[in-house]
Amino acid sequence: GWTWFKGMPESRYITQYIVTGMGHLDHLGVKNIRSDYKTWNMITKAVRYLDNRIRDDYEWLKKYDVDLDKDHISYTQIQYLYARSYFTDIKINDRNKEAYNYYLNQAKKYWLNKSRYMQGMIALALSRAESDKQVIPQKIMASLKENDNRLFNKTMILFVVNNLQLSNVEIKVENKETMTFLKRIIDKCPTD
């Protein structure tokens, strides 16, 4: 895992952030991280580090005998699934598969009571990870569309994203990020 600063301990958060960013760059064709051995080796190690952390989360739940059928997926696990979805070609070790599948199923089951931003991450993660790729992502996209038609008005999204500096457009920074992210998933996940 990566650290915030040299000499500090590994940080799951910053590692997920970097893995996600590298996944974006690779996906957009800006940087082919797979062709550079050093970069690919770093990413592979980081993804495996994150796989081990998701197993730690799952083992903690089992250790404290919590009801595994209840909602135990938070932003950290959702962001992991999203980051991991960029690298489906990196095999998940057998010892981590149960935990990965548990949180994947948690995402399928509890997506509705998560924020729009997390729902978007879940939709993309599931659309990349699932053999039946479109059922849950379609439901998520339909729900987002039903709850806020502005998200599916590309003209409105482009106005918001391109005119963030206008003083009469008062949108919190996190809402701007959400609109930008959701704009991205509109083209990646089906809405019908």
C-alpha cells in the first residue's frame, strides 16, 4: 500500500485513491499502465494489498459474530469494489474471494440506501464485475433517473460542470463532483 508521506504507515484510503486514479488513466487511454513493467507491478501489488484489506474487514465481521445479512458495506468497501473493477485482469487470490463476493453481494443488496455517488460507483463496479452485468446497474440507473431527472439531462449536466465558476450557480463542491461522476456513468451503464 501507499502512504500519505514518506516514512508513514501504509494507508488504505490513499492506496484506493491512487489505484482508482490509475484505473481512470488506463481506462481513458491516457496512460497504458499495463505496458510499463514497474507501474504494472506497483498497481498489481496495490490491488492485492486492497484485496487483503477487504478480507480483514470481512474477518472482523465474522470475529465479532455480527449478522452478516445486515448492511455492512460503507464507502470504504464500495470504493474498493469500484477501484478493483478497473483491474479484473488481476486475479483475486482464493483466500480473498469469499470477502470480495460478500461485499459484491452487499452492494447488490443495499445499494438503494447509499448516496447517489456511491450508487454510481456500485453501478460501474457491478457492470464490470458481474457475469450478469446489467440487472443491478440498470436498476440503479433507473432509480437515479426517477429520483432526479436533471442527472439524465446531459445539457443540464454540461452546464453545471462547465459553469462551476458562475456565482449564481451555488452548488457545493461535493455536489459538483457527484454531478461530474454521474455524468460519466450515464455513458457507461444502461438506463433502459
